Amino acid sequence: MQPPFPSEPKPEESEFQKVAECLYRRTASGVYYGLVKRAGKQYRRSLKTTDRKLAERNLSDFRQKVGRLDHKKNGGAVTFAEIAKRWLATVKPQLKASSARRRETSVQQIQAHIGTTLARKLTSATFENWASTRGAGISASTYNNERDTIIAVMNFAKREGLLLDNSALVLRRRKLGKSEVVIPSQEGFRCLVKGLRALDRRAQEAANLVELLAYSGMRLAEATAIRWADINFEESRFVVTGGEHGTKNHDVRVVPLFPALRNFLEPLRATRNPAAGDRIVGIDSAKTAMGHACRLANITRFNHHSLRHYFVSNAVEAGIDFKTIAAWVGHKDGGLLVAKTYGHLRDTHSIEMAKRMTFTASHVS
């Protein structure tokens, strides 16, 4: 007599009892199992219940999943690397260049560990082992990027009929440590700009980028993409499009032309007499020049995003409400992140302002 699950080590014949078509019950535990045959292959699974009715419903779901498998693609014979390559080809056209590079890097790192593993051998244990080996030596953000990539690849394989289930769902995201927000002081910002202006001619464009970021609140990619045509001096507003790759949230926003930004742009326009399609700044990064200027001035080293913090902190201390600030800088949460990140600045500012409330009705003779 042929045992119920010939693909497994032969159990005792009495270990499983066939109770219906494709439905078996384990004698010792009472747990039901499904055994489905398709295209000459057997698929076995625990239905994870001792209840007959629930087992029959789970078996129906299991049979449907097996039915969706595309045996012409021979999914079990392909490797994780091959599936990842197919997945990348489908998602790259929809991603910004930076996001595509991040996914490509993640795939390369993952392949070093499980790239040659056949799809049919990609089990939860495979991914738990990846998490313990690869995950031990990388940061939480890198781990989360790679974990999300693995799950996306496995979801793709499931949709394509290559696999029954996504066994990578056992992987949990790691909590990210809170990074310290470095906000330049007014004096620190002035020292930075002054230091950049004192460097060689090449550093002048770095100084222009620094001022543009600080006075507009734009992200780096937004600031380096903005063109003179996006500035409307007559209507006192500017448009943030993000250029070819768009903004982070893919929305175009219209922002008031702040006085500090206008005072920076008008002399620059008069000096250059630019065409409407010219970029306001001709470089993509001021990182090196900023680092050099900070060292020479003996001040905290700032990065591009520090200048966005500088803009927001100034807005908070000027009494602008969080929702308005969020709209200016392109947040979609109505000001929650601004409040969470910069709320302490308003509290500190409020305490300092309260010290001015010295009037009294008492009369000292």
C-alpha cells in the first residue's frame, strides 16, 4: 500500500488517516493535513486545525493556491536571484533613480546569502537564518531595506504563480534608533555661509546652494532641480516640482516667496541674467565644501538636511503654525512630524517670551 505522503520519509501507515479526498488526519495529534496533486507533483500542508469544518475550508483555500501555480514556468526550479531579477525589471520604471539604486543594492547584498537557493527551498527557516547571519552586522535601516526587498520579491513570485506562499513574512522590521536632529544656530549658519564665501571661486556655488536650502526649506533634490522659471517674483511664489524625478511624495507644491529667499534670489538673478530654463544652482552637492568650511570655522559639521531643519526651526520660532510649515516643506501629515520633531523649540521660545511679561498692578512705595 502506498503511504499517504510519498514525498516525505515514510511514516507508519496508521499515522495518517484519510478522511476525504485530499484530506488527512494525523492520528496522534488530530491535526488535519491537505495533500493535493497537480501536474504530476504533490503538495502537502498542515491545515493547522483539529476542527473538521475549518480543515475543509482551509483545504479549499490550499487547493486554490495550488491551482494558481503556473507549472509551465517551472517556478520551483528557479533561484531567488532569477526571481529578484524579474522583479527588479518590473518595478524599476516606477521608481525614482535613488529608490531604484537602493533596491538594486539590497538585491545584491541578499543574493550573496540566498541568491542561489531554489524557489522551492525558500522556507521561513531560510529567511530566519538570513536575518541572524546578515542582520547581525548591519544597521536597522539597512536591515529593513533588505527585509522589505525580500518580501517584495517573494510577493512577486507568489503573484506570478511561482510559489504558493510568501515564507518571508516571518521577518519583522527592526525599530530605528532616533537620530539626533542637528539644527544650526543663527550664528552657526552665518559662520557657514561666511566661511564658504571666503573659500575659492568654486565654493561660491556651494554657498548659493546652502542659502537656497536654508531660505526655502526644500530637500536637496528639490533645490538642485529648481529653475528660474519656477520662481514668480511678481506673484511672490515659487513652485517645487522636483524636476525630472519629482518630489519625494510626487506632488508639486506652490510655496510663498519668503522675504529671505527673495533677498537672496534677486541679486543673484541680476548678476547672472539667466534664461528661464537655467537651474538656480549649477551643482548637485555642497557636501565637501560645507565640511571644509565647518572645519575652518570650528563649528558643528552640518549636512544638506541640517539646512531644512534650520528653515523649519526659524519658522517655528517665528510663530508659524505647524500645519502651514508642513505644507511649505511638503509633508502630507498636516504638521504632525513638525510638531513631534520641533515642538520643543516652540516650548523653549515660549518660555523665553514669557520672561518679558513683567508688568504688574502692584505699587511699591
